[in-house]
Amino acid sequence: MLDRTAGQALEREDLHATGGMPAMSGRAVLRPGDLPRELPVRAAHASDGKGRFRLVVLCCLGLLVLSFLVAVGTGSVPVPVGHVAGILINKLLPGAVEPVWSAGREAIVWDIRIPRAILAACVGAGLAAVGAALQAVTRNPLADPHLLGISAGGACGAITALLHTGLFLGLLTVPVMAFGGALLATAMVLAVTRLTGATSADKLVLAGVAVSFILMSLGNMLIFMGDPRATHTVIFWMLGGLGLAQWSHLVFPIGVLALTVPYLIARAEDLNAMTIGDETAATLGIAVTRFRLTIFVVCSLITGVMVAFSGIIGFVGLMVPHIVRRITGGSYRRVLPASLLAGALIMIWADLAARTLLAPEDIPVGIVTGFLGGVFFLGLLRRQSG
């Protein structure tokens, strides 16, 4: 099998070398001088790709820091970027900067806006990484935790904890229940595809949409049956919002990213193989079924925890990997790190828009990402059909 594949590859090289005409012998002819010219060119292309990736990462990091400072300084009480930086430095290194700002502004920046900006970055990074991983293991460019019903499952679990079971595990209750709901949604999608024989990528998305509608209906029923006094808060949370961010909550999204992101990056080559096909991945020694299931569990964990503290935020996992691939290429060694940075950057600006478009009203950030994602989704469908 490998010999035949290698032979076909050589024949394709021979067609290229002879101007599209096959060689008389049916085998590739390597002439003296071909390899010495080819290898430096490929090495140069690889070097250019790495250099461009480093530049993209540096630009994203710089923009992320700047965007963070701007987002923290913008609001109903404006705070200059220099003061924001000074407050940060003083909190990290007490006494390093002489305060020229009021205690009230310091409290707004440190207790309200910085936790919100950090949560926005974590949610954006997590959802973008989930979208990239799902698109690899499903070989579906439209795969996204929102479209596959994982976000709806996480929301159901969180609603159950908030309105019915109570915080029986303390702060861990909502993340644990949201993870359980996301895992249940993933299992439902996989069960539907197995029972209906819907193995194609398009039918997988349809199964996810169907499961999402079912779970959203269940979530609405749970809200209807819950305490009416808490309904308004839960509905606002379901639309996607970061207004409840607190320092004590940040340990969960940061912790889950610290646990899962290194695993995804370490398996980047396996994700590359999965994008080609199950047979290729199995040939390379990957236990395809187990690996795909592991990725689903990891994605459910990330999505569940993010949904627990931000509500349902759609289309970030769909948009960001596509944007990143157009800049860095398709290798997941580059796609995953760049998606993390780009997702954090986009979510910070989406939350900033949600806070300022109808100030002093606070629009749910899910409305902003839903609008942007819907427009991007239509453009993606048009591009694929064309």
C-alpha cells in the first residue's frame, strides 16, 4: 500500500517535471540537480511560514495587551490607559507607582473591569480552541460548540444548578453541572449520528442543530418552572453576558484552559492527520475513535465551564479558526495558538461593543457575537457554494 502511494506520488512529480506529459517508462525520472534545487526552496518556504507565524503571534500579543488596557479604561466612568497600567502595576508591585487616581476609579478598574476583561479573553480563547478542534475531528468547516448543541447542553446544566438544585457544591456547582450538560449534549449528537447512520459532515451539523433545539426547549422549560424572581437574571445570562465576572470565579476558566490547551497543542499533529481522514490517521498509529471521543470530552469541558460563567456565546468557535487559517495556514501547530490569541482579542472587543453601543445599557455580548457570526456564516456558505 505504501509502495503504491509512493509510486503515485513519484508519477505526479514526473508529470510536473515533464510539463504535464507522462514519462515513457511510467516512473518518475529524477535528473541530477533536481533535489539540490527543490530542497532549498521548500526550506525557504518553511522558514518564511515560521517567520510569518511569529509575526502574527507578536502582533496578536501586542494588540491583545493594548485592547485589554483600552477595554478596561472605557466605560461610563472613563479611565486613562496610563492610569489603568499604573493601577495594574501597583497591584502587582505595591508602591511601584505613585497613585494619581481616586480610590473609586481604582475600585472600578480592579474589582469590576479587569475581571470582566480577563473573563472575556478566557471565553474567547476557549471557544476558539474548541471550534478549531471540533472542525478537525469532524472534518467539518461549520463545526462549532454552538451549532453542535454543546453550548445548549452546558446552558441546561447551568440553569438546573441556578434555579433548581442550588449550589450544593459551592462555586463548583455551576461549572460541574454545565460540564455534565455539555457532555450529555455531545453524547446525544453522537448517538443520533450513529442511530441514523448520518456519518457525513453536513448531517453531523444537522444532528447538532436538532439536539440544540431540543436542549434549548428543555432549558426554557426549566426557566418556566423555576423561581420567577430569578428568571430575569437567567434569561440575561442565557443571551451571553460577562457582567457577573468576579476574581473568585476566574480560577475556573483559567484553570480549565491551563489543563486542556497544552493537551490540544501537544496533539496538534494528530489533529492534522484527522483533517485528512480516518484511514490516514489510523495508518499513522492514531486510535481514531478513542482520540475523537477524547477531543469531544475536552471540548465539552471547556465549553461547559465557559458557558457556566458567560452564558451562551455563539459563533466565536466558527469564525476565529477560519480567519486564522487564512493567515497562518492549516497546520494545527499554528492554528491552535493563533486561535487562542485571536479569540481572546475578538471577545474583548465584542464585550467592549456590548458595553458602549447603547451606554449606559449593557447589551448581552451574545447578541454582538451572534450578529457578527451570522454575517460571517452567510459569507462562508457563499464562498463554499461558489
